[in-house]
Amino acid sequence: MCIRDRDMTTDEGIKYDRSLLGVEHPIGTFSVTREMIVGFARSTGETDEKYIGSPDGTGDVVAPSTICNIFVNGVSRPDISLEFGDLSFFAGQSIECKSEIKPGDTLSATTRLEEVYAKTGRSGKMVFSVWRTTFTNQKDDTVALVNESFVRRNRSK
């Protein structure tokens, strides 16, 4: 028996690589600039000077917590070897802002598999995997937590 086979387990009839649960995986370091903050805020329709600065283009700004979306978009996560379903898709996201993100901050991000669970819906059984990405700044302060859910199910017949 190889180590990978030993680490596979079945919960609620779900087979996946349980050894990945709770394990932190670095996903990158990101430098935050004023231009990035203002550009992102404007692209989302934000009008608060807190995020876009004063009309003359000056003034201090902080980032909307949703700015973390540009860093998690397209992140490559470890394969959990989930043995279920033939259709997968993004199921949702929540962002918890813990501290302000400011120009000049350098954010480090790690992600980890939080949980895998089954749920039955109108289309039948679905298996969800939930990943938590933690963003810390250069002072090692947690600035944001991003939870993302992905679902796998069998195609409708």
C-alpha cells in the first residue's frame, strides 16, 4: 500500500486525500500600490473617497476588502483526488476583512483545505470542498480571510 492510498479516506461515502485537510500551502506574495487600490475600487463602482482618494487624485486610500479577489483568482490549489462526480464548478465565496490593506503593503497568502462534505439537492448528491485563503501583511497581521467553495456532482441525465 502506498502512502497516497493510505491517506485516502471515505467520509459520508466521499473518497479524497484527507492528508491535505488543514495543511497550509503558500500561494504567493503580492505588493499593493495606490494605483492598484484606486483602479480596483473604480472598476467595482466604488465612489467613497476612502477607497478612491479625493477628486484631485490625492489623499490617503485603503483597499476594499474585496481586492483580495484579484489575488485568489486563478490560484492553483493541490489536487485532493476527489473521487466523485463528473461536473465541477465554483459554488461561492465569502471575504472577512480583518485589518485595512494600504498602499505599500506586501501581502502573503496561504491556502488550506478546510472541509469536504456531501449535500443532497434537487440534482442529487453534491460534494463540496471549502478552501480558506489567509492574507497577512508585512507585519504578519492577518488582513483578510477568503473562503471559497467548489462543488462536484454528476451530470443530469
